[in-house]
Amino acid sequence: MSQRMRLDGVGRRYGMRGPWVLRDVQLDVPVGALLRIEGANGSGKSTLLRLLAGIDRPTAGRITGCPRTAYVPERFPAALPFTAAGYLTHLGRIHGLRTPEASRCAAEWLERFGAAGHAHTPLAELSKGTSQKVAVAQALLAEPELLVLDEAWTGLDRAARGILDRVVAERVADGGTVVFVDHDPRRLAGAADSVYRVAEGLLLPRDGGTEERQAAPVGPRVVIEAEGPPGGVPGSAAHLPGAPDIDPGPGGTTRLTVPAAHSDALLRALLTARPPWHIRAVTAAAPPPGTAHEPPDDTSGAAHQATLPTALQDTPYEAPLS
Ligand SMILES: Nc1ncnc2c1ncn2[C@@H]1O[C@H](COP(=O)(O)OP(=O)(O)OP(=O)(O)O)[C@@H](O)[C@H]1O
């Protein structure tokens, strides 16, 4: 982020005499980090996210730093007089893109989320899930420095949820910051750098974050078997994306296990290391005993493909033979 964002003594209440929804919030929003905000219904999470996104102002305290921010609201205003592609192109132009580029980005995001077939459907006629895909796409168009996601996965089909997981990891790997709320505790489990809880108007650090990362996350994990240069792992494992667990693999390879949300970033780090690593295999890790996984709600190939890291889907890739 060009400017680190900070909330200092921030409070918010609605109306002169309304109760304080948030009180004395102190928060540093680090660059290149994933922050999770938790809390019960009505605790003030969306209120906090709107303040972070800059679409609401605090009643007390101050917010400094103003990164380029994009926001996926809890409720998307779908009744706008645009088609899906027209709306995204329009927003792309507002973000400073020229029309052909805005139109290309709009088409790419719709395609990536499996909504290309609805490019010319009026927003008001979109299904709830497709409308949510448009809501997510509008936030991603301008590659924001700060991405604020308020239950953005809600209503998306399984494939699109997987894609959004990966997009979040990509933004963080590219140095962006993502702040998200999601009621599913498995969402990006183990991937957040910091976890906070809103309760009784206060924002409290939850002992998760880095500890959560290190303590066997319950979300899906990916195993990368790679052959590195002599000397082994580049840098400290703790500084690799996703802080992978590192073990010896078969045939002299190294086995790196990371939360799926970080697998793209880790693959990119390995493939672009100097000298680059050779990736031998990428597989889903067996879930730890007793952990539940999201049931599939879609039996299409797209849903299955969504479990593969993007780096392997988008780039034709062949493991070099030795
Ligand atoms: N525009 C508003 N005007 C008046 N009160 C509001 C407004 N927006 C939110 N509130 C109130 O502020 C409190 C916190 O709401 P908020 O939407 O931030 O909670 P939340 O934690 O996001 O809830 P949920 O998990 O249900 O989405 C609630 O009591 C809500 O009624």
C-alpha cells in the first residue's frame, strides 16, 4: 500500500443518541497481509468494514492512510441500469482504465468466475449468485491495494468460492492487503495473518493469526513436491508464502505443505526463485482426521478444477524432466 492505514480511537454510532456500535478501535492495517474479522450477528463487523473501505466516516477518532481500496458489500445494489459487462466496464473506466482495457478486464473477470454467459444480462435479471460474482469482479478490476470483503463468498457456487480464495491469496502475494468477514470458520482457515473479533463494540485481537497458521489449519491444504537447487529451501520457510511445513519427499525432493489459499503464491515463489525449483507434483493433502470439508454443491469439472492452484490452471506447465 502506498500509505499504511491506521485506525486510532475510532468509534461509530448511528444517530446522535444511538448506542456505540464500535468504540475506541485501534488497528494497524499492515501491507501485504490477510486480516480476518469475526463476531456475532449485529456485533459491528460490517460497520468496521465500511469504515475501512472509506464509504463511511467514524463518529469519533480518526483514520489515517488512504490506500486504493475496493469493497465487496454484504448486499450488492443489483438494480442498476446496466448489463453485467456494461457495469464492470463502466466501473473500470471510473478506475482510470481506457474503455477497451476496461471491457477486456470485465470480460476476463466474468470468465474467471464462470459468468461469461451472463455478460449481456441486465443486472436486475441476474441470479443472486451471478450478481455476487459481478459484485466481486467490480472490486477486483482495479487491483486494489486494500480489498475489503464483507461475506463476499456468500451465494457463490463452489467453483467460484475456490476462485475467490485464490484471488485473495494472489492479492496478498502481490503485496495487497485483504480484510474479510465470513461466517464460515473454514473460509481461508489457517491463512490469515491476524484475526480480530468484534464484541460489545470493541475490536479484540483473537489469538489466531500467526498462531493459527502454525497450528495445523483445518482448511484444505496442498502438497507441493519440488526439487530445489543444492542448499535446499530458498530462505527461511517462515518467509515463504503460507509458511509451509517442509519435509523430505520421495526421490530427494522436498515436500512443502501449505494452506490451499497460499499454494499459488508458493508455487510462484518456487518457480521464480533463482535458480528456479522444479515442481514434480501438486496434490491435495489428506484432511486431518476428524475435519469436515465443504460438501460439493456442484459436480461439474469446474468445481474439481477449482481445487488446483491457479498457477497450474492458467499457465500450461510441465514439470521439467531430469
Ligand atoms: N445504517 C445503519 N443505521 C442504524 N443502525 C445501523 C446501521 N447499520 C448498522 N446498524 C446497527 O449497527 C449494529 C452493527 O451492525 P453491523 O451490520 O455492523 O453488524 P455485523 O456484525 O456486520 O452483523 P451481521 O453478522 O449480521 O452481518 C447493529 O445493531 C445494526 O442494527
